[in-house]
Amino acid sequence: MASPLIFIHRQRNPNGFVKSKVSKSSISTSQWAHKYVLYMARREGVVKHEDVNHGLFGKLENNDNGNFGIIKNIAGTAEYVKNKVKNGTCLYDNIVSISKDDFGRLGYDDSPDGIKAWQQLVKDNVNKMADKIGIPASRVEYISALHIEDGKPNLHLLFWDSKQGIKPYYKYKKAASEMRGNLTKYVYADDLKELSETKTSARNFIIETAKVLNRNIPTSYLDAIRAKIVNLMEKLPKTGRLSYDFLPADLKVEVMQIAKDIIKDIASENPDFKAEFETYKKAARDMAKLYSTDIAAHDKAEEKAEEDLTKRLVNQLLKSIKDINRSYYIKGREDFGTQKNQTMHRNMTMQLLASLFRCARDENRKPHSKHFIGKTDRIEARRDAQQKHSSASGLNWGDNSL
């Protein structure tokens, strides 16, 4: 499992001061900018370009006709950035880093291809980062350098608005979090793809299991579930919108418990279903680990994955109840309860059970998922295994009489 991407974002006030880590004294932002450009370009560990004694690259209006490439005049660039700050331009200072384990595994290493990958990361993301600050792509200037020390890379990236001029300094509090999220998706695209495929595979297996359930659930179990649903229907409004979000607190608890009971009962009798349900939750947890080291955040992601699937069953259940109310409820009829019990037949209950698995397919419409939908080898293998016991559904329900 990959380690979370390390991202530091600082917004440098042109009228402020920066405290030196070495001398512990404070210098103006313009002085800091001059020193920092030289530090980025020439410090020990910088990955230098061929035939030049520095590692600075980027895109400046006064360098190579404003095209992306190697920065030619380091001293001139340091002075240029310093004067930009003196004239009121805010600087946005960023550091991107990954763990030693991910250094070579992801291809972001010190090989020629790895260095190109870091440079491409900057080209592909700097305008998106600047957009979070409100800087148009046409006005973004930036310099960057890659430092590698003891197998750990640090990418330094400094960008600003080339046409900013003087304006009040404003701190964009949410920008750093959004930048970090986008960079994580970019750097760990392959890992996220694999986890998304795992989730998709798990969902597809569950959907296939649902098809078998439609043929093999015994009447005794349907009667038990049907009794709970009929009892719930007595408490729900007979007209108007039915949605989990708008239910009273006590009914939310009751309807969620019915859905959880359905999932629990199936999982207790079907090891394959249980394994895939756990795989789905684990994939959600592993995705969270790419974004944060906070264990509480990992727990929350896993809980949310389970809750999302359960809520989907709940809302499908409510939709089915509303359809029955619309079809069979006649105002003033005293035999609604009897009529309702008659309509809660076997097929309707099986549709409710299967709905959990059908609606799970909607989860594919999330970031990255559009790249991952398809028949993977794992899906095919699981389908083959499921087909072998399709006649019995893999469930030990006991009474299979109709």
C-alpha cells in the first residue's frame, strides 16, 4: 500500500516577513524570494540539467519566449522574482514529496524518465493549482526544481500571477486541501485505478449473487422480511415524497435496521457475499489511506462505504413502498391494510433484496471510475466460481419450498 503524498503550501505575503530556519531572524518576503530561488536552483541534492550547473525549470515571460523549459539565467531570475514581490505580487510556495518506497515504484525517481515524470507533473498541475487561487492560466509564471536526498524526493514549486499588480493580500484557506487532493489523484492514479477495479469487481459479484437469490430465497425467509416491511408501511405516510433524508428520526432508525438485517442475513449464509462486501469496504479504506494518515479518517471512509450501500437499499425500499401506495391506496378504504398485505408478494420482496446490488453500480460514477469500468480478469474468475453453485445460490436457507 502506498504512503500518502506529502504536500506543503504556503502563501507568501509581499508585505510580510519570513523567518529563517538557520539564523532564526526574519527577512522581508522579497529578500527571502531572492535567496529561495538560488536555493532551489543550486542546493546540494538538486537534480541538475545536462550542461548547466543548476536544476531550475519552469515558465517565465522573459525566458525562452515564455515557453516551458530550463531556466537560463539563475541570478537574473532571482532578481526578477524579488522585484515582483517588491511590486506587490504574492508568491505561492509549494513542496511535493512521496515516500522512499513510492520513489521508484511509481516511476518518480532520478532516472531520465523519472525526472521527465516530475517535470510533467508540474506542467499538468500548476495551472490547476493556480486556478484554486483565482489566477488565470494565461497569467501563471512558475519555477520548479527537484531535490533528492537519501532516496527521498522533494519537488519545490513557486508560482505567482504575472499580472497581479498591487491588491489586498488574501489567504485562500481551502486551496491547499484541494491542491493536495488533485495531486494525490495524479501521482497515485494507478493505485486508485486498482482500488476502483477492486470495488467494481466486488459490486459486480454481488449483483450476480442477487440474480441467483431471485430463484432460491425460501418463502419462510420472505415472510419474515415481508412482516417487517408491512409493519414499516403502517407508519409511513401514504402520499407524498418518501426519502430517507426526510424521514423522522425514529423511522430512519427502523428502516436502516431492516436494511442491515437483510445484509447481515445474506452475509451469514453466503461466504462469497460476505467476502466481497468486506472487500468493498476495505477498498474504500485503502483509498482513504492515500489521502491521509489519520486512522479516524480511514475508519470513517469504511463506515461511509457500508452506510452508502445500506442507504441505497433503504431508498429503493421506500420507492417500492411508495409505488405500492400509489397503486393500491384508495382514500377512504378501510381495507388498506388487507390490500397492502396482499400486494407484498414474493416477487416484490425479492426485488427489494436485489435492489441493494443493482444500485451499487451507480458507485462507478465517481472520480477515476470512468477509466476502470470493464470485465477484468478478477470479475470473470468470480463469475465462474459463482456459476458453479448457481443452482443452489451458495446459500443455506433451509426451507426452499415455494
